[in-house]
Amino acid sequence: ADYAGLKVSSELTGDGFAPLPLRLADDGKGPDPTKSDGSFSGTVTVPKSADGALKVSGTLTASGLSADTRSEGGQVAPGALPVTTALGPVRGDGHPGDTVTANLSVTNTTDAPHTLKLSLADVRAGLLTVSPAEIVVKPGASATHEVTLRIGPEESFDGRLDDGPLGIGGTVTVQDATDGDRTLVRTPLSVQVTPEPSLLDRYWWVLVGAVALIVVGVLVALAWLRQRRGRRDPAGLTLHLLSEDGDVLGVHTAGHGQKQWYAFDIAEAHSNPRIERRTNGRYA
């Protein structure tokens, strides 16, 4: 048969008992449904003394091949725990140095205080920290505590934020230190970290507002200067040339001046006097 050379060994390990051998067979008997199909089956009884973690390990060997070991973990189903907890969703986003919060509900059903320990798993050191590290639950107390995850400083990311947002995953674990570090809850966390915005990104609206004010100020100043020049420009003024007796000898309408001055002179003063514009006129 194709699987004739395969050999499998297995054992059950865990808290509160010595390792137990687990016989696996591919003989189509008992828990194994089909003979020689390459699927090995077996059963083992969990000892009454088992308390906490369980792990089943199996090693497959064959002639000419390296041994391959696989394992699967689990927990002994507990009875009523002295302390029960419930941790809300642990997710959020922020910049380096910001915080993400979640609520931890705790109930102590005993007449003694219990100390709970909070920790992070599967997270690179320095990227996230959890606080408080410990919570003391009074006898018979039921309360909700705020759990805070603080995002590490920018240098702890080793430049990985230069390419954009970075997602951090991991697990928040709460253990009862008073009850032999029994694990009460393991909750996945998800934090999206974005780079700290630059001063320009943070205050761009101030810069835009300042530029707008400057533009408005310049336009107002130009309008004021134009209006002022318009008031001082002699264009449109009517000049009357009068005789000694007060008779009107000539009328002249002034044009635009030179630097607000309109220079003119009296032409043919003795025969046919009239006002003429002249750049270097004696009158202005």
C-alpha cells in the first residue's frame, strides 16, 4: 500500500497531569473510519486532574523523509470561575503617541481580592503598550475599567510609516494572578497607525487664510491708491482765462497731469490769448 511505510506517534500534554501517549491508527477500526487512507485516528481520556491548557502533538515519520510534527492546543472547560471578565472591541486608529481605549468588565464572586494582569501578545516590543498593567478587584465587586493602548513613538516604527498607514494586530490577554495566572480573556486587537501630520498638513488652513488676507489687503491698498490718484488728477478741470476786467478770454479743459500736476502756459498773450498745455509751462 502507498501508506505502508508511514508511522505516527502522538501524545497529550497539559497542566495538572503527566504526558499521556495517544495511539493513532489507520486500520479502519474504532475511531478510524477507513483503512489505509493515510488518515490516522485515535482517542484519549483527559485526566480529571487536568487544569488549564491542553496540547495534542503528533509526529509522522517515513523512511527517507524528515519527521513532521504538528500540534493542536486547547483549554480544559472550567466550571464557574471566581472572577469573570468581558473585554470590549480593541480597535482604533491614531498617530504615534496617541491612545486607543476599550472597556473591561470584571466581576469577583469570591470573598477575597483578586489581582488581574494585563499584557499584549504577538506585538513587536515598543509599538504598543497596555495600561494599567494590573487591576485589583475587591471581594464581591463588579466594575468596568478603561484599558488603554498607547501607540509607541515614531522612531519605534523604524521608518515603516514613511510608506503610509501601518496596521498592527495582536492580542490583549487578561490573567488572574491570584488564581495561578489563569487566563480569563484573550481579545484580538487592531490598531491603524498613520504618520504624524506635518506642520503644513496640520495648519494649511491658517496659511490659506493668511494668503487670502494678504491678497485682500493688497487689493484694498491698490483701490485706495487708485482712488487717491483719481482725486488728485486734474483731468476734467476747466481753466478760465480772465482779463484784468474779469472778462473770460478763453476756456480750457485740463487733461491728465504729470504726477498730479497739469502744466500750461498763456499763448499769444498780447493778440489772441489762450491756455495751452505745455510740459514746462510757467503755470500748473
